[in-house]
Amino acid sequence: MPYLDYLKPKSGEVIRTSWGREVVEWIERIGFNGAIDYYGYVHKSLIPDTDLIFNLGDEGLRFLNAYVGYGYFTYDVFIQGKRALKDGDPIYIADLYPEAIDSITQAIDNAKVTAYASYEYDMLMNIHSKLLDIEALITQIIDMKKPSLLAKTINQSVSALSKVFTNDIIAQMDGKLKIGVLSDKDVYLYTTWIPAGETTELTMLICNGELIKANVWKECERTINKDDKINIKVDKDATVTVFIWNVGEA
């Protein structure tokens, strides 16, 4: 919006009707045609002029409801004082299991003194057993999501487009293959891939085809299936450090 200093009357200046009309026009523009009008309606995107500085609301002055299509958060989201889990966060049985098992244990103890003690006790013991099964399943899921180191080599000299590992690496589970590499030269990273049950070897650029800068640790991911065979190549003679992890799908 342009500066309106030119509308400020100067000492001794005659105030004319045209001046008053222009002042009113600007008031109407500001009140009704701005990004937010007098009635609270938004007509344009609200974009701060500085990144990650301003707040929307306050701890004691909050908005009652928010109706939005999508939400993109750089940091964390808290719901009723607790941080919301997001994709990739670890899940700890210690946070989920104790309250449930304590409640069931207390219910079992109470059931022993009721008129239907035998029936309630057997039912609650069955629930208790199911909870233990759920605990084991969640533990199994968590273990699958932990990266499993398949292979590594440190400060190994390799020739251009020759395989880093003598023997191809075999994926142990469906999911993702995470590859970390460090090179003493700027290189492009390739992976060889023989899909499970096939004999044809494919070679392709990874890391989105980006140049990996010398002495900068770089991690890349790609989808993998159990029993796929993979290996690593670089496009020039170099000394490399390579780690390969298998991350399962829950």
C-alpha cells in the first residue's frame, strides 16, 4: 500500500472537498478492501514479512476453532499439552502399556470379590492375555522400523564404476534401503540392483541424481524388497566410506 503522507494537511493549507473525498476513499479501501476487512473477512493470503518470528494467538488469548484444509508444521504440534506423534517418531511401549495393564490388574483384583467372580475373573484374564499379545506385536513393529545395518566399508579405494562391495548385499526385509556415503572427491552415486527372483542386473543413479560433494556425508533412500541384491558404484576413482541399512515396513 502506498504511503499516505501526502494527505496530511500542512499548516495554513486550505482543506478542500476533494481532499476529504480522497481520505474517505482510503479509509474504505483499508477497512473493506485490505487483506482483512472491518468485518474480519480475509481477501488475500496472510504472509509474514519475516520467517518464524510472529505468533498466531497467545497462551492466554487463543482462537476457539480452526477450520483448515491442510496443515504444514516445521516443528511440533501439541494437543492438550502433549506432543503429537508424527511419521518417523519412535513409539515407546512404556508410554502406552502401563496404564492399560494397571487398569486391568485392578479390575481383576476387584472381580475376585464380586458375585460373579469366576466369570469376570476369567474374562479379565483373557483381556490381560490379549494386551500382552498386543505389547508383543507393537514391540515387533518397533523393531522392524529400526534401521538394520547390512554392510559397511570405511576409507576404501575404488575404481570408477566398479562395485564397492565384493559381494552383492541382500535385503533382509521389505521396506527402505538407506545408503550413507562419504567420498574424498565430488562423485555421482550409483546402485546396482537385481530384483528378487531375477537375474538381470540394473544400474541407476540415486540421491535424485545429485552430485555428492567431497567430504560431505550424504544419506539417500530407495524402496527395496526382501532378497533383492544391491551394490554401490561411484563415477570416478575415489576413496569412499559407505554404510547400508535396511529399514522395514510396519
